[in-house]
Amino acid sequence: MDETLNSLSKLIKITDTLMGEDGCPWDKVQTRESLKPYLVEETYEVLEALDENDPEKIKDELGDLLYQIIFHSKISSLKGEFDFRDVIDNLSGKMVRRHPHVFKDGKLSTPDQVIEQWEDIKKKEKNKKNQKSILDSIPINLPSLIRAQKIQKKAAKEGFDWERIDDVFDKLDEEILEFKEAVLAKKNMDIQSEIGDIIFVITNISKFYKIDAEEALRSTNNKFIKRFHYIEQQLEEKGKTLKDSTLEEMEHYWQESKNK
């Protein structure tokens, strides 16, 4: 534990130096706004490392993400708001408060019970802050697919949800029909709206089967890239490019990559 605290203290001192009077010109001019893209980028690089299951890469990317947290804390400290220690203390209090079955009285036996209790405690905390809607706690800057999942889960906990998966499939058929009508009418705004509705319903289907829609789509993206690379490689071996090839040729190698 002492070694961990020493390592953390060393990192904080490095941050202090970089943002100090004689520090790095780039670090010293950063703001919350300017760092937003890096925070998002580092988060997704952690996810990529987790997908690859590469311990060294995971270690490296987690470090980069941790630095973003320390960086933001230092900016807040310079503003006289809070520092990294306050972040840790706030988190520690929250974890104890939201795990009464471990740190106080009570016993829960399943992960679902823990999640339900966590949400109940979180809801009470938010209500103390005059939250107008249970959906207000969902960050607006989340990727839209992740935000859709959170919106649906919150609404479902309040009873606003379909009871049977068949009802969701009926809704999907309805939205697809409305999308086709918008396409035939050539109404671009309606087409965009109906595509959004279709994605939203599919996200609900994922919820029914306890599938993370964001993870499912990320996996499909990676699968598509892998198969597309195969097409490129096979065509290159024949001295051809994608533009030189027919759709039939590309489809042939696509199917071949699936079989492999």
C-alpha cells in the first residue's frame, strides 16, 4: 500500500511540475474544454486494449486515462475548487455509501440485487439535488447508443417498458414500415428520424437479452474491418485494387472470410 501511495504521490508531483511556472508550455495552457477530446480518446484506447486482452497495453492505456483524471483535478485545484485528494475522498465516501450490504447492515446475494440497491441509493442522492426527472442524471455527452441504453434502463425501472419481447418486435416492424414510407416520400428529415427510431428499438431488444448494444456494435465493427482486410489482401495478391474489382469478386472473398 505504501508503495502505491508513493507512486501516486510521485505522479501528482510530476503533474504539479508540468503545470507549474517553469513547466511545459503545452500543459500550462490546457483547459477543461481543450482536454475533452483527449479524455474521450484515452477512454476508447482503454476499451481497445481490453478487446485485445493485452496486459501491457491495458496497463499503458489505464495510465494515460488516470493522468487525464489527475490533469483535470489539477486544473480544478488551480481554480480553487477541489484537488485530486478531494476526488478520491468523494469516491471513497460514495463507494461505502452505495455498498451498505458490505460496510453496514444487510446482505445481498446476487449482482442484480446489488445493482437495484445501487440505483435506489443513487436516485435518493440525486433527488436531494432537486433533480426534476429520473433521466436528468444521464450525461448528455455520452455516445448516443450508450445514452439510449441508459435512458431505456432508467425508464424500465419505473415500469415504462414492454413486458414481452414480441411487443418490441411489433414495434420494430412498425418503425421499419414508417421508415420505408419516409423513403418513398423522399422526406429526408423523416428518414433521419425513422432511422433513429429503429436504432432505439433495436437497443431495447438488446436490453431484453441483457446485451450491451454499444459492445455488440463495436464487435461488429471490428468483425467488418477484419473481413474487409481479408478482401483487400486477396485482391492485392492478384495484383488488383478494390476499384479494379467487381462487387461479385468482393462478395466472394467476403463469404470466404466468413467461412475461415
